[in-house]
Amino acid sequence: MKESPSITQTLSAAQTGTTLRIHFPETTVTEAATNVTIAASAQTPTLSVSVSALKSTTPGVNNKYLAFSIDLDAPFPAFPVLGPILHGMQADLVAGAADADGFVALEGGSAEWQVAPYVGPGPPPLSAPHRYVFMVFEQPEGMDTAKVKSVLGLDGPATRVVSRMRWDQAAAEKSLGLGEVVAGNYFVSRR
């Protein structure tokens, strides 16, 4: 399995507190390693980031963000020969208003901002739980959805799940010129 430093950092940091909330219609993941059913995590989630993780929440400051969703354990955690799998990627996300808990919603997650449409969890029967990692990065200046797709070769048939197997997160980050992870979290799911 190709595990990038950012994935390792996200998994480690999430154990002491999360800077990213993953919102599904039926549940919100606020703590690392929360068990979420396949059905509850089937739809594209929305994300919110801790205000403390953002450089700026000033209105009018137009920082954009990229979000990745990755299954680390395909097809089986003990034998992850197909993983990691990119389960979804969105670009051009912007910070919205902060909530009472100090988290800012990332907005702009409609179809035109999707680099790779979200695919919900689907670990095979008898598999141990899979880890689904979500990471948010600052989007480099001059980068937009079309450019991200072009740089990563994720346009047309390349966005199919089979084309996202054995995802090289470190190579993607390098190709896009990404910095450190701004916020991250993960949940687990099994059949």
C-alpha cells in the first residue's frame, strides 16, 4: 500500500482530536475511527473544518480548498493490494460561516467542483473494517477544478473507481504543489 506522509500524519493527529467533521445525512463523524454503516455513508458528505486549523476566516479572503477521500484498506486490511482507493475529490471549496462549535462549513461541493465523484464505502463481505480518510488541503493559487483534473489525469473514464485503485496520494500532492494537511479525520465501515 502506498501510504503518504499526509495520510500517516492525519491518522496520527486524529487520535488526539479532529480538525475535520464529516457530515452525512444521518450522522456526523466528529471523532476518529467512528463506525459508520455503508448505508449511512453512501451519499456525498459535506465537510467542516475547525476555525483553529484555517489561516483565515475573514469574509472576502478567498482561500480555496481541496478535499480527498481515500479507502486505505482495499480489498482487505490484511491484504490491501488494491488500495489505497481514491473515493472522492473536490476542489474549489470555500469556507462558509462558523457554527457554535467553532467549525466552518466548506461550501461549493456541487457537481461542477468534483474532481472525482464520491463513491461510498463498499468493503467486501467478511472483511475487517476499512478506514476512510478525509483530508483537506489549501488549494494552490491559480489552480481550479479543471486544472486539478488535467494535472492528475482525472477526466473522462479516469474518474471511474477502477482507475482510482492504488492511488498514490504523495504523487498527487507533489503534482499539485500541495502543502501540509489543513484538516483531517477518518471513519471505519464494514459490511
